[in-house]
Amino acid sequence: MNQKLLDKIKNVPQLPSLPAVAVKVLELAKQSNQSLANVAKVISSDPALTAKVLKTVNSSFYGLPHQVSTINHALVLLGMQTVKTLALGFSLAGSLNSNKSAKFDYVRFWRQSLFSAVAARTLAKTIHMKEPEEAFLVGLLSDIGTLAMHRALGAEYDQLLDSCEGDQCELVRLSREKYDLDHAQVGGAMADHWKFPKSVADPISQHHDLTEGSYEPGSLIEIVYTGVLCGQVFAAKRPGMIERAKKDLATRFKLDEAKINEIFREIDSQATELSKLFEVTIEPGRSYQDIEDEARLVLEEITLQSQAQTRQIEIQNQKLKTEATTDGLTGLANRHYFDLFIAQAFEQAARSGRALSLLFLDIDKFKSINDTHGHQAGDAVLKCAAKVIKSIVTEPDLAARYGGEEIAIVLNGKDASAALGIAEQIRCAIQSEAIAFAGKKIPVTTSIGVATADSQQRFQSPNDLIGAADLAVYAAKEAGRNCVRASSPALHRGAA
């Protein structure tokens, strides 16, 4: 903290001094043996202050059943703390409104101060704090540091204020960056200078920064901190304040949505009335319903944006997944994905006892096609074969480009007979496709080997099943190509 600047601010001549009545009220409040009569005498010595206190006491802000005509009566009904708070509040308001600077935004100042005061008091009452009026006084003084910094630093600080649009947390951040000092620290120092008790000065200095270990849960410090956040819902001109305040109320004080809405409605109704009693202007503001409607619209917009972003991410992820698992030329699964798929399918088949078949398909005389018609023709042949296969082989089965002109097809739950039928269907379909390339028709045939893991023929691993299918396709080529052959123990022995 910039102590040098703080000392300079405290000694600025234009800073408001504590009114004489306020000084006497503070002195009496510190003396535990003072009678209500003595306090009433001090307040009543200022007729204007007395009138304001009585007007407030008789307003709906306190909701007393009968009119109160004297300070003594008010003290009896409401207690010393309540009346003392009102006296101090009105005294300070009068002092702060004297010698106004034309360049300072007093409407903004009082809007923040009154909403913070009412919010802190409402929250204190909600959680049954013993002296909720003390929370009101601290909330009322919470923004006093902005006025002090304005009078000490002038236009330079005013620009900082304007840039924040009422967001006090942003103001604290910018002030610390620029001055190593913020209005909360200045306000706490002023309260200490005015000889307010530590119980008042500390919450003012920490109302934007709860230092861990410096407060008890449910204490005045925590109440004022959250009260100021709630006040900013009405006083600030930035979206998102209501969500921040609601989250703080729910987390710190375990309040449900209904109770939180009740608190905000009470703040809304009482702050406007109080501004009239304090004879200050806060401008007609947005109602709590308006704020809720705005927040709902913002939330809907954010939700729509989030959904659009989520869809975009899903599309992008799917694209990346496809690129990672798909062969770029044929659109079939690639070799990497085939290896993962066959391993998983083999394990599931072994566990369930279901059959698992594997087809190995080889384009006949593929090298000759490339040599005669060119590699682009070979690509066209592979694409056409893949298209035919994809029309026949669907989930939960898998067709993959194994390598070169070899295509592997995994058939889940298909026994040898079913697998041979599918292999023959594929062979015939590809043979019937006369592939056109560069004005020529290219005849294409395939050799297909079939291996099945079932109760009749067992394999120790996926590689063994792949080896058996490979031997079967080799047997199909040996048989003259353009045919289907099944794996058998005899083939294995022959290979050995």
C-alpha cells in the first residue's frame, strides 16, 4: 500500500470533516454507561438532524405501528444503535453534500453508497445479525474513499472512475495498478481518522478484498463485502453483476434462490425511499425485475453462443477424429483404427463366446492396373471398391484399408457361413462395377479370404486370426483369383 499517497490524501484540505454532532454521538456510543437521555439530548441539539431522523423512523423503512414524535421515543423503540446510525448517516450526508465539486459524479456516489447500505442491512437482518444498523452505516461509508481520492487526485482519478462504469472491483484493480492504493483502503483510513471504532473501519477497508483469516464467517466484514456486491447489481452499469452477487449469497450464506430474490426485491424498494429521506439524488434506476429480465436475456444469449460453440467444437472434434481414424483415399477406416478395433472385437468375442469373422480382400492384378492405366486409375479402382463395400458392410462391423490394395473387413457375431455369404456378395458387386477412367472401362475382380473364430476354430490372438485370413486370400489367388476361400486347419498346415 502506498502510505505516502495515503497520508497526502488524508491531509487534503478539501476533505469533509466529521460534523460536531457526529463526533459527540460517537463519543457517547463508546461509553457503555451513557443513558438514552444523553444521546437524545445531543441529537436533539440539531433541529434539522432531528427532523430527518424522525422522518426516517416514521417511514416504511422501519414500519413502526405508531408515529414517533421525539428522539427519546425513537431510542426506546429502536435502540441506541439504530438511532445513532441514522444520526451519523444524516450528519455525514450533510457534510459530504456541502462544498460539492462540480466535476465529481455525486449521483453515482450516492447510488453506490445507498444501495450498498441497504443491501448490507438487508443481508444482516436476513442472517439475524445482532446489530444490522451497523452494517447499514458501514455500507453507507464504503464508497467514501472515492470522494477522497477525487479531491486529492482530481481529473486523473475521475477518468479511472468513469472507465469502470460502476464496477467497484474493476476500480480497485485499476487503482492498485496505478497508485498502489484503492478507495477501500482510503475509506478505512478516513474512518480510523474520524475515530470510528475498528469494527467500522475494518469492514470499510476490506469491502472489496476479504483477507483470509482476518474475519469470521457471518461477520460484519463479510456481510458488507457481499452487501456491496449486491448494491452494485443496481448501481453499476455492467452486465453480469447479478450472477456474481447471487453466487456469493448462495456460497457464503447458504441462501436459496427464493430468499436471494426476496433480498434483492427489498433492496430495490428501500433504496429509492431512503434516497428521498437522505435528500440525495440517485436517478431513477432499473427495477429488480428489469435487472432479472436483462440477466435472463444475457444468459439466453450466452447459452445460445455456448451451444453454437459446443456444436462447432463437436464438429471440429468429429472432423479430427475422422481424420485420425479414416483412410484419406477410400474413406474406409485406416490401419491404425483397424488394429484397435480388431483387438477390442476379438476380446469381446472371446468373452461372450460369439463368433468373429475377418475378411481379407485383395484387388486382383492391381499392379497391372497401375502399370497399364496409371496410379490415378488405381486410386479410382480402390475408391470404387470401397464404395461398394461401404454399401454392404455397416456398423457394428468395420471395413478398413489394411495396406496398398488390401482391404480388411471385421464381421462381429457372423459365423463362417454368414461371412462367406457376405464375401461372395462383395466379390460379385465389385465384379459388376465396370470402372470408367479416362474414357476407358477397367474390369475389376477381387480375391477374398475368410477366417472365423468360433467354437469350431479357435485363435489365440487377433494376429492369429489376421494370419488365417491372409492365408485364405492367398489360397483364393492360387485358385485362379476372383473367388472366395475360407480358412481351414489344412491351410494352416500347408503354410507351416
